[in-house]
Amino acid sequence: MELRLDNPVWLWLLLPTIFYFGFLAFKTWPKSSLLYRIVFGLRIAAVALLIFALAAPSLYFADEQEQVIFLMDRSASLEGMEAEMSKAIDLAIAGKEDHQVAGVYTFAEDFQTLLPLSKDQQPVPIDLAINQNRHTNIEQALELAANSGNTDLATRIVLLTDGNETKGSAIESLERLQSSRLQVDVLPIEQKATSDAAISRFETPASAFLGEAQPFSLDIEADADTAAKLIFSVNDLDFDEKEIQLVSGKNAFSYSYPAEQEGLVKYEARIEVAEDAFLENNELASITDVGGTPEVLVVSGDVASPIPAVLDKERINVSEMAAPKLPQNLSSFLQYDAIIFDNVSGTEIGEQQMDVIEQAVKQFGVGFMMVGGDQSYGLGGYFKTPIERLLPVEMEVKGKHELPSLGLVIVMDRSGSMMGAKMELAKEAAARSVELLRKDDTVGVIAFDDQPWQIVPTEKLEDPKEAAEKILSVTPGGGTEIYKSLEEAYAQLEDLDLQRKHIILLTDGQSATSNDYDSLIEDGLENKVTLSTVSIGQDADKNLLEELAETGNGRFYDVTDATTIPAILSRETVMMSRTYIVDKPFYPIVYDSNWNALFADGVPEMNTYIATTAKGAASVALESAEEDPVLATWYYGLGKTIAYTSSSGAWSGGFQSWKNWPAFWNRNVSQLLPSFDEVPFSVTKKAQGVYSVEDPSQSSAILDIAVVDEEGKELPVQSQPTAPGKVDVMLDADPGLVFFSISNENGAAYRTGLAIPYGDEYRTNKPNAAMLTTLAERTGGKVVESLNEAFRNIPYESGTKQPIQQSLLLAAMILFFIDITLRRFGLKLPKRQLKAAAEGEVAPKTVEQLIKAKKRS
């Protein structure tokens, strides 16, 4: 142990202090009292303690222990090198001494622990997957590694990397570490890959007209001479391929292709090479806005839609598609100007597709129309979905129709096989179903594994929020036993006096036991209890579940896309809890709208429609006698949407034979087409992740910019105005296509797509020797050729400091308090003793005098 001073310069204050108190002592000491001398000493001690406290003293306890931290780069550029690096670290750790501890960490874009710091020797695992390996962030790795161990010990970080960082700055991190005990050694790692071919540029025209020859140009960079296949595709469909010969270096190619599709068309170029280091850099995409005749997509449910037959195909191009064939990516929807869902069930469409359609409407002005039928609106399971958000009507019926009393029990599989997305979606679906119910409805939720668990008691719904929270807290685990849970659900519903009683069974497995389901369900039917079943995945007993639903007078759902589960349970709930179909002839009430010219001579009688509720900002063109919207419209972002709650078939009654029936559908399409003024704002890449958006006319005071990826997710962006009508946009996106939606305060808008290229991580590069050398030299480390010296002595000392500054300040404060007390009250105790003694001497004399006086008298 030794005393150390961090700021010894303050000790110079002792010189004037000694001179000052010495001078006072010379002048006053000979004539001073005892009290004065005690106070004088206390004051000298207190001032001395304060001066020593200013010097920041501490007690230092030396420690012989050292720590060595291995930091292994496992980014994409070093893929395949894990085993070699792990073996080298194992050999190095075998040579460590007893006073040394070692730990192994791995990094790419993230940071993970392979071996925590320990004196024990363990083999380095090589099977730990890094989820985020598209960047190399040495800066973050150094800072986390340096603070992961004991900062009081002398530390050496041994960095195994190629040094080609794509995020952060390792040199800047040294300034923040500020450690006098840290040394960094560097072992440069050569990439295993020796040959790579990559598409570095692919460009198509920003805009073109239908039939116009479009010039494509692309650059391919190769490390060696090789043969390759070049493939072109449009909207994910290959249309041409060529055998090409690449030479080492840059290869430029050009191509011409006529514009055959309209809208935002995605073109893609990719190469196939026999031996290639990285597949990630073998393709690039580009977007061209092809103008021409409007494109309309009509999506049908179980029955083909009659709408395409009545549309004016000379003025619009009509495409037809069945709901299960709907695409997943945004670019496939942006080639259309409008989308019509004709009696399409939400159970056939995944949540991701709904998200993509919502973004296509909101950010890119694609029109959307939903046409009614027994599979649409509330009956289609669209409650609380992105499709409901974009429509001008709500699926909920609010107080205008007689609603039957309902008892609903959801029997939900929570076995171990449900772990992950299936479990989360099942819980979300059950919670959403509870939110659809009224307080007078009876609801229960049973989760089962090898036995039933009552999550929500089967009783009248008092607090939907509390019930939903209980459902969302369910965790997976255990086996699968269906019969006991189903038996419990029937027992809870059979004796209830309700108009409708229904059970929804959801499972992804097979029951562990075989029981008499028929008797159970038939007894339930006698008590008006029905059953629907949902089969999830390939392992479920589909035959059993389908038979249960058929016997139980319910519906069977075979789910291959788990994201449709919420729509299925929503559909089941509303089918039982509400009477959505209004089936009685009526003449719709006409309001002022863009359809007025068609209704000038009156409207035909209509048979049936789906009950909904118009949203506050919606414009209603046709309405039923019950004040339900039949035809409503509104703007959702840049797009316009229409809700037609009757159908394209028999539900429309006299409309089908009405002379304006074709004109009615063509008017709907014309209302759906984008109506904003399109201004060709320019979008150019300024730097990695930075794009410049500019209004060429410089007439825009405000630019509203949204960026959406292919999956329909809106990406977070940071916008920085740089000039009138000019904005820099910063975004962090994965390689692939992103779409810009740009609008200004005048209603002008523009949409375009850009390809985010692959990062430098997917390039063959030599180690960054200059950066690695600087990193080692500034910390006193070495650029080594092997790990043989990893455990050499570290030229720094280990130890802990225990500051005593506060203790000195406390002691000085106590001395000052004693000083003040003595000066205020003095040394009273000796004076009291003298006075008592004096009084003792006086007292006898006084008594003697009194006796003598008495005698004299």
C-alpha cells in the first residue's frame, strides 16, 4: 500500500500557510493562554487537511493480475475464417500464466461474448451465429471490450480483423477510452476469398413511355477473368439471359428493352459465376416509372369477379388475380394505379400484404376499393387491420342493429411447438377477438398444453383491457392434449341462456390421446354450442380438426401463413356476435357526390349490403334507410379509397340491369386513380446513406418525405433542409429497393424507387494496414504476425486506488467544529473546580463567625 496524490501541485499552498501560522505563533505564543494554544493547533491541523484534500490523495493497492481480451472479427468480409481464428486463440490461451485472465469476444455490427474473462482455460466456441454481420464496427467493439473487464487491471486487447470498418471510427474510440492501462495488439486477417465478381452499377431510365426502348447500363467488377451468366428480370420475372466473359477489373455492359408494363416497374440485373466469394453483391435493382394507360388490379375471392367485364378496357388496362396469389412486395403493387377487392376474405391475406397495400395507398397514391359480399368487411375478418385503417368505413356496427347475446370460448394451444411467431399471433388474435365483444357478452379463454389452463374465466366481459392483458401474458410450454380442454369449454357454455354459443379451437399439433369427440360435440349441439377449428402448420391433425368443425356446425381453417390467424379469429367472432348482412330490399338515399350524374334519373332497388359505420371524415354518396353507408369515399394519405358495401353480383339487385351499371364501375375506377399533380422531384445519392431531394422549380417551401421498403415498412429518416426546395435525407436501410414518396405544401407529389447497394463488407479487400498500425502504435501495442506474444508482460501496472479525499474533508470539518466550540464556550471545566474549592474554603469561616456572634449575644 502507498499514498498517491493525483494533484500534488496544491501542496505548494503549504508554504504560505507555514509562513502565516509561523508568524502568528512568533507574535502571540509567549503571552497566550492554554485555550489559545489548543485552538491555534486545531486550526493549523484543519487547514493542513484541506490542502491535502485538494491534492486528491488516495491509497494505492498494487495487484499482479493482468487481463488479455481477444476481439475476433466475424463480419461478412471474414466469413469462413472463424475456425482458424478460434484455433489460434486456443493455442495462445494455453500459454497464459497464472496471474493472467483471458476472455474472448466477437463482433461485426453487434458485439457478443464467446468466453467471459476467466483464469480457467476453455475452448473457443465457433458455432455462435452473428445476426448482424453486414457491417464492421471496430469502434463499438473496442469500447465495449475495454469496459467489459476490470478497469483497474492492466489490459491488452488483441484485435483479430481485416480492419476494413464500414461503421464508426476505431481511431476516434481511443480518445474516449482514455485509459493509461490499455494496450491494443493487432493481428491482420486476410480474407479467405480470392476471387469475386460484383455488379457495382445498374441504371435504367427514371421514366419512360409504354413501348419506348429503354437503355439499361451496368458495370461489373471482377477480380479475375471468368465466364458468367447475366440475367435480367422485370417485376421478379426473368425475361432474358446472356452468357458473358468478364475480365479482371471493371466491365461495362449496355442493353435495350421495350417498356411493356406501366407504373413503377422494377428491373433487376444479376450474375451467376461458378466460383464467387460473395453472392450478396451479385444483383442490383432499378425502378422506372412507365407512363401510359392506367393499370387496375381486380382481386377476386372464391368466385371470379364480374367487374373486369364491365370496365372500359380501351382506356384502362385491367389485370385479374385470385387473393391467394397476391404478391408480398411493394414494387409489385406500385405497378398498379388502383386495386379493387371484390368479396375477398381477410383470412386469405397476410398482415404483411395488408401493410404493403396500406403504404401503397398512403404514401404512393394507389387507389383502393373494397366491394361487399359474405367474405368482406367485418365478415372477412378485417377488424383492426391495415385495410380497415385505409377504408372510409369502420367494420364495427355501432348501435343501429339488434345484436344477439353471445357466449364465446377460445381454446388456444400453448404447447412448446407454438413457441415464436405462432404463439404471439395467436395471443394477438385472441386479444383482438375479446376487444370485438360487448360488456354483455360472455367470453372465456382456455390455453392448453397437456392440461387446460383457464386464462380468462367464462363470464360476462367486464374489462376487455384486463382480459386482453391476461391473454398476452400466456407463455408456451408442455405437450398437446386437446380433448380435456375442449370438454371444459363445452361444459362452461352448455347451461348458459344465450342466443349464440360458440367455441374456437386453435392448435398446431396432434392430441396425445384419442377420445369420443363425436359424443361431446353432439351433446354440445343439443345445447346450441357450435365449434370452429383452426389448423396451424403441417404438423396439425387436419383430418381431425376438419371433422370436428363439420360435426360442430362451424368452419375449418387450414392456415399456412400464420399472419392470417388474427383475421380468422376476428371473422369468427363477428360472425357469431353480430348480424352484419342486412338482407331486405331498399332504395338507397343519394347524397351530393361525383356520382350524381349517374343518379340523375333515380336509383334502382338494392337487395343486400354489409352493415358498417362511416368514419367522421368520409364522404357518403349512397346510404341505406338504417343510415348505413352503401357507397363512401375519402382520402387516405396521397391515395383515395372507396367502400361499396353491396356486392358486384345479386346483392346489388336492380343495379345489375341498370343502364348505368358499367358507367358506375368506370366512375369508381376514375375516382380511384391518383389525382395529385406529379412533379419530377430529383432524388440523388450524396453519400453512403445520404440522399439529396430537390424541387427543380424551387417553388416548394416544405417537402414531406417518406421512405418505405419492399415489405411495406416505413423507414425512419432524418431530414435536413439545405436550400429552398432542397433537403438532405439520412436513412439506414438494408441493401435492396426502397421507395421515396415526396410531396409539398401545394399538393404536388412524386414517387420513385432507389436501389440501396450492397455495402463494402461484401467486397474483396486487403487488410487496412494503415489504420491497424495507427491503432496499435497509439496504445503502445504491436501489429503482430501471430498470437505467440499475446500473453507477454503488459508494460502497465495493475492496482486499485481508494480515494481518501472525503475522509480528510470530514476530519477538517470536525476540527473546525471543535475550534468554533472552544472559542465560543472556552475551557469551563477547570474554572468550575477552582470556584468550588474557593467556596469550600470560605464556608467554614462563615460558620465560625456565626457561632462567635451567637456567643456574644
